[in-house]
Amino acid sequence: MVQGTASGVGKSLLTAGLCRLYARRGLRVAPFKAQNMSNQAAVTPEGGEIGRAQAVQAEAAGVAPHVDMNPILLKPEGMLRSQVILRGRSIGRMSFRAYHSRRDELTQAIRESLARLRADHDLVLIEGAGSPAEINLRDRDLVNMWVAREADAPVVLVGNIDPGGVFAQLVGTLALLSEADRARVAGTVINQLRGDPTLLAPGLRELEERTAVPCLGVVPMLPAHGIDEEDGVGRRSLRRAGPNEIEVAVVALPHLSNFDDARGFEEEPGVVLRVTDNARELLGADLVIVPGSKKTRRDLAWLRERGIDRALGARAAQGELVVGVCGGCQMLGEHIDDPEGAEGPPGEAAGLGLLPGVTRFAREKRTERVLRRPNALRTLVPELGEEDLSGYVIHHGRFDAEGDGAFIGPDGERDGAVRGSIVGTMTHGILANPGLRRALLLTLAARRGLPPRRKAPEPPEPSDRYDRLADHLEAHLDVAALDRLVGLHG
């Protein structure tokens, strides 16, 4: 089991790398995280919803993602509530107390999922969450040492050296664990090193002397690894685009979800990706993306408070491109109605009126992988090809629009809408398709009178990305010690 001294220390990426490392040695490997808290979700082939990190780890392991890999997903909604996804399906919005009142049901689901994975795989690599040393929550733990005890799994404790204080992180975490849990920690890992590893030698010696726990390696930062991060919202550029660059601006919604819709623009040559809540910056961008939201009406009110509604209206009047995805599409429409309180208190709100569509929420949530074909969008983006575009849907709201829809499914289902330069789609992941992204950038360059953009290098195949990560870990971790922990000998 991989646990960390805090959130953001790199547990998810390390677990993905270990999934690939052991999978390519001939083992059938599965990832597992009992409880994940994230608005960055993925959809399994069966249509269940799990944390994106576990879907990435499954891909690294070469197996299909399954709801057993993340039996509980908490999607925070603010105001001390989260939507609770149990084995891929929403069971409602709950407060912290209400959630933990169902502990027996939750622990049973975790045990059953873990047992099925262990029965079907040679090795299960478990990821913790946050820190195991949250002493105020120890009696309610469902994801760290409680899981390690249930699985009788040795623990590797990871600390992130990049922000500083890694030795205090590791020593302090171990000091706060119970004696039995501390004995379960079989090694530490220092992650995200930028400097000279030889400078750490005195600290590593004292760390091992103080804790009696061996350090299994110091892992340097791996730049441009191309693997989705669980909760990262991209690299926020601190500069505006230059005269020969394309600027893509993502509206920094308070409850932004599924940033993978925009992340691909980070890798495009001559493109500056910004995540901003500044209405003026939206006026100067070549493309504005209004992303998904976990609280659509609340974020719509926030747009108006920030004056972003006026900036988007001005862009529409000037024929400048705006793309809304899922919640963003709904906000750009004419009206949002949530009579059953699927996303908060029941109510309704006027949309921005930039798309000819209305949204009605229902308690039943649609989650599935889909294919879409550009339809009315071709009038705006003439470079678009005819190929199907892959994506996925995760939403309560049904968006009913006039016209043909921006995209269309194989069964003729209309998706989203187009009005002038404003585009909406209810399908996440559409912009992650390189062909569509390339066509958009060619259109934006032509509008500015710029030469055609250089084509981005083809992204490495998933196997290449994960193999690079696994090679990196093999070079910097004591793999022989890890082999002993997972029961491999010789």
C-alpha cells in the first residue's frame, strides 16, 4: 500500500508507475483506492463512475477500469456536503456526519470490492488518501491504515520534498501513528526531487536512525510525463500570449470538474493555456472554455458576480469562440431547472442565453462512454474531419436544444448546440481528441492571420508513457526491497 504524508505528494503517480512496473513483469495487477475525494472522475466500460486516478492506474496496469478499484468516490459540493458514489452509482448528497453514520454499509462495500480484486489478480496496489496521521479522524478512517489492516498490506510512506520539510513530514507522520500501525510501515520514499540527491545523504541516515524505517529511494521529478494528474488544474500560465501565440482561457469556476477537457492544450506548440477568473482576460483570449461544474447554478451565479457573463456576451457579439462543456454548456443555455434538488436546493435560474437550449436536472445520473461526430460545429471549424470523437458523459441534467446539435451520436442523439460562435456539448473529453483540437487551433490561427500552427508532436502511446514512468521508478527505487514486500523472491 502506498500512503502519503499529505495530499499532493505524488501517491497516485507512483502507484500508476508501480502498476506498470509489475504488470510488465507478467503479473495481473489491479489498483485500489477505498475512498477517493475528487471532482475529476472517469467512466468505466460498464458505465460506473470512479476517480480518474484509478482509471489511469488501471490503464498503466493494462486492465479495464472497474468500480471495484474505487468503491467510494466523494465529489465535494461545498457547504460540508459531497455527492457519494458507491460502486459507480450516486446514492445521494450527504454531510460528513450522515456519510459516517453509514459506516457499516461502506466498510462492507470496501471489503467486498477488495476481495474481488484480490481473487482475480496476482497483485493489488492500494493507494491511501491524504495522511494516515489525521489523529482527529483516526476512528473514522476508511482509506488509510484501516485498509492496510484489512488487507494485511505492508505500507510505503511517501513524502514530497519539493515544497520543503520532507524529513519533518515523514518523522512526524510516523510519530503520530499507533505502535501497531507504525510497525506496518516497511519503507519511506522521498518524491519530486529537483536537486542533487547526494546532498540528502546525511538527512537520509538520520531519518532511518530516528524512525528505524528504511528509505527505499529518492525519486526525481519526471518532467512532461503526459499522465493525467488526479486533481491538477493544469499549469496556470502567469503571462498572456504573445503576438504569434494562441491563447486559450479556461474559466476558473469554484466547483470546476474534469479539467481533462482542456489539459491537452498545454502540450500544443505556440499555445498558452490560462485558468482565470478575470473577465478582462477572457475578452482578449482566442478561445474561452467554460468547463464542467459540480454546482452548476451556484457557479452560474458566481459568473454573474464576477462580470464573466458580460465578457462572454461580448465575445458572442464579436463572433469570438466560446466552448461550454457539460455544466458550462448548461450555463450558456437559456434556463436551468432543478426541481428535485439534484445539485443542491431545488430551484431554477436563468442561463446566459447564449445557446438555444434549456436544462432540466433529474436525480438519475447518466454515466457512460460515448462516440460523437462533428455536426453543426463544422460551420465554425471547417478543418474538422469526419471521424468519430470519443468522450464520456457524467451528468444529472438533460440539455434540450433547438437545431441539429454541435455533435451527434451514432444513434442520432443530438449533443449540445451552436449559436454563432458559441458552442456547447454535454460530452466530456471531446476536446481531448487531437484531431478536433488541431482543427480548432487552425481555425483560430486563420482568424488572427497567423500562419498555420505547427502540429503538436504525437503524444506518446499510453504504454510508452507508463513504461517511461516505470523505468524512472526502477532507476531510483530499491525494487528488490519492493519485490520482497509484494511477495516476489529471487
